[in-house]
Amino acid sequence: MKCADIQIQNEQETRAGFGEGIFEAGNANENVVVLTADLAGSMKIAPFIKKFPERFVQCGIAEANMIGIAAGLTIGGKIPYTTTFANFSTGRVYDQIRQSIAYSGKNVKICASHAGLTLGEDGATHQILEDIGLMKMLPGMTVIVPCDFNQTKNATKAIADYEGPVYLRFGRPKWPNFTKEDGSDFVIGKAQQLSEGNDVSIFACGHMVWKAIEAGKALEEKGYSVDLINIHTIKPLDEEAIIKSISKTKCAVTVEEHNIIGGLGDSIAQVASKHLPIPIEYIGTKDTFGESGKPLDLLKKYGLDTPFIIDAAEKVMKRK
Amino acid sequence: MKSTDQLKNIASQVRRDIVRMVHAVQSGHPGGSLGCADFLTALYFNVMEHKPEFLMDGRNEDVFFLSNGHISPVFYSVLSRAGYFDVKELATFRKINSRLQGHPTTHEHLPGVRMASGSLGQGMSVAIGAALAKKLNGDKHLVFSLHGDGELDEGQNWEAIMFAAHHKVDNLISTIDYNGQQIDGTTKDVMGLENLKDKFIAFNWTVMEMNGNDMDDVIAGLAKAKSLTGKGKPVCILMKTIMGKGVDFMEGHHEWHGIAPNDEQLAKALAQLPETLGDY
């Protein structure tokens, strides 16, 4: 099980995976309701709207109201999926999510596209890099960050049958699609082992999983064996998988399209410090806002591209 | 169905509960609670079809959402007097390990509460969601909600007001406690509501006015509101109340929004409120 064996099937947007997933979830369960705040096009939900117009709720540009309506819909047994950009899904409506969804324990699925730097040209107002932290801090909130089209589609379907509030984070650009179409490699709360090795653990989520695979391939060519794990579920965290990995490798790199403060890296570090303190290097934005630009140029500028992961892995192995 | 006199008696006991609960922990919000005692009593004892055995999904019954959650004392008293839980539990209000939190919550599984409220401005959205679910479920029952007038400062209300009219949420009756008071002073001084009736009309709601401290008017007003549902528009009741109603030295004073009476004030208040159902 090596990074070198992982093959791209095609390149597709993760948000398109959401669009297909929600259509199938709507077909499978008549309680699934979709809400949007004037972003039906961007969220790729047109097929759902066409087939289930009575189960689609257009809220206009009013995200706070959308969150409250979703909470209310659960009371009648509905499974509401709210859809908008990640920034407007979280920071803009934090108190609404906190009181009306999390504290009230409502079965709402908060589905957020255009997360992170790879949103690109719209710039920092839209590129939220703090949302994983915001959401994982809420008691009872499940946080899922799928890595590609197939996984986003499968996660979208899986959360319909998963009781409780969920934050599902995905993005805008076309991105390598490599996980299984049938979703047999995706279980909520169970880390996905992508390669096995003894020299370094790499924990990644979202778009950055593919960047970590590229880094893993390069490290393997250099003779290292890499334990690469996709932490698609940031919360509840698969602590067992993390401890098992770092017990072998004794060092780790965390990779996320998010501020290193409050994101995946912090979660991994907390597990490590509690069970097995090891050196860790963090790939993510360094407590900064983003800016306009092409997605890949931004990943390079902010230190998230493949060469930075390779460097971090070599550095952390020396720190053992 | 209770007679007007019976409802007045219940409301008197509810008011006693309110001042006693707030006095016992020296915290809580008596002013708005007292002002809304008649409304909530009528709602739970005469107007709503509801099931005190309580199921969260509220199917095939009318449901109520308290958006201005700080008037929890009146909500808890009415729920307990209506049979949702033992009135003895009112003695735990705002104390550690209680289901009767300072602001209502589902977190402690108190029967009768379907949504946390306290952070203001969120209840109308939730009520709309529940009303939409009723429509999807083919459930003809209604959704009631209560909001403070000061609470309308929160912008989310206006998102919800716009939405409810646009989507013809006509199984919703939202009542505004129009007492003209908020924590820092009168609504006129803090943030003027101007012509609230015209605002709701402009948003395409059906708007009614009602004296929330006249039991006959409350009963007639709520009956009329019910008759106006199902006609393509949400219904708003602008309910005039007096903050602190029933306790003369509290009446009309915003200072009693969120402070508790001392021992002497409690005695004075209770002397004005006949014990009709037995204190908890």
C-alpha cells in the first residue's frame, strides 16, 4: 500500500460531488430537504431542485434565517441540508449554529463549498480559513472534510443517515478524483489509510490529501516509507488510527487548507501530546488571511504546495 | 375549554410563580414574564391543540416557540401548570443541575421546549422551519411564536419576516410583545420601532392588534388570528402589554426587565396576586 499506487480517475469539483450526492440522498430519503441562500448554481443542486421542487427552500441572501429555518424543519422530522459558501455557512452564522443547531441538538447538515484558498480569485473575504476550528469547537458537531469528488458525494449521502448536526466542507476547483466511487473506503469517523510506512506519518484532509499523495510519491522515490492517512472526519477524530500510525513512525506532518491554529493539526497534536508526544510539522496557512489569485498559485505562495510537504516530512524525520 | 374567569385565575397563579421563581434565585426576568402571562395562559389552556405528554416532532398538534427566551419564568410556569412537568420543579429554576435553565433549552430535555432561545432574534426563523415541515407533512396544525419588541432590533427577524411572506407561510402566527421597553430604556429611546404595524403590512403580513393584558381580548384576538391562517399570508399580532403587569410597582418600568424582587418586594407582589391553584 504505497502512494505510488494511487491513481487519478479524473479531475472533478468536490462541489459537483455534493450536487450528485444530494440528488441521490433526496431520491433515497423523502425527508431530505435542501436550503440555499441564493447560491443554487454554485452549489450544483439544480438536479435536486428539478426533481424535488417541494423539498427545496430558497432563502435569498439571508444565511442566518436559513440556519434557523433548517433547525425548525428538523422538528417535523426533516433532514435539512443548508448550502452556501463556507464563509457564509460558518463565520457569518456562528451564533445561529451554536444556539439553534448545536445546543439544540438538531439534525441539520451544514454543507459548505468554496472553502479555503482554492476558492481563488474572489479573495480573502470569501476564503475562510478558520471554519474547521469554529465548527469543531461546537459540542456535538461532527466535522467532515472529504478529499475528492467521490468522497464528497459519498459523504453527502452518508450524513443523511447519521443522526446529529454535521459540518461538511468542500470546495470549488477541479481536483484529482481517486477514492472509490462506491464509497466502500469511506466511513464517518474512521480515518482512511492511503499508504503504509514507518518513516513518517502524514495526516491530511480535503484538497490537501492529493497534495500529500504527491509528496508521498516523491518521498517514496527518495527511499522513505510514508504512512499517509486521510483524516476526512476531523470530529469525532479517529484517535486509534492516529496513535497506531505515530507509534510506528514517531513523527508526523499535518496538511490542511486552513489556519494551522484551530484546524486538523491542532487536533492531531492534542492526541499526540496526550498519548505519545512526537515532533510534528504543520502545513497550513500561518495565521493569515488569503488573497486573490489562481488556486495553485495561492497554495504555492502560502506554503501549502507539494514541495513544502516534502520539506516538512524530511525536517520532521530529522527531529525524531 | 376554560372560561375567562378560570383563565384569569390561572394567570394569577402563573404570576405568583414568576415572582417567586425569580425571587428565589435573585435572578431572572420578571417584567416581560408578567406582561405575557395572560397570553401564554390563554395559548396553552384554550387556544392551542397540544399534547403535554410531549413529543419533540410536534406532529398533529400546534406548536409554540418562545423567541425572547429570557421570559423563561412565564414559559416554565405555564408549561408546568399545563401538565408538561411537575410544578415542584419550578423551585429548581436557574439552579445547578436543573432542567429549568436561565434561558430555555432542549439540552436538558425539559418537556415542552423544542428549541433553545436566549440569544435573540432566532425564533421566528425556527418557527418558519417548523411551519414548512408541517406543510410538507400535510399537518394542518399551526405554529405560534412570541417575540419581544426590542428583539426586533435583531436583523435576522427581518430576514424571516421577508421570507415568511414571500413563501406564503400562512400556518404561522407570530406575536410581538409590544410593551415598548427593553433593557436600556424604552424602545423609542434605544432603537425606535416607528410604525411597526405598517412595517409588517409592507412586508405583506396580515397584521392584528390585541391587548395582551385583557383576557377577553386575548381570547378573541387569538381566535381571530387562527381564522386568518391558511389565506396565503403569515399572521402577526401586535400585542400591547405592560411590562410587569399585575405587580403595581413593576408595571411599565424597564428597570424590572431583568432584576429580582427582594423579600419585602416579594411580599408586596404576592399580596396583589391571589393564590388560585396552590403555590409550588
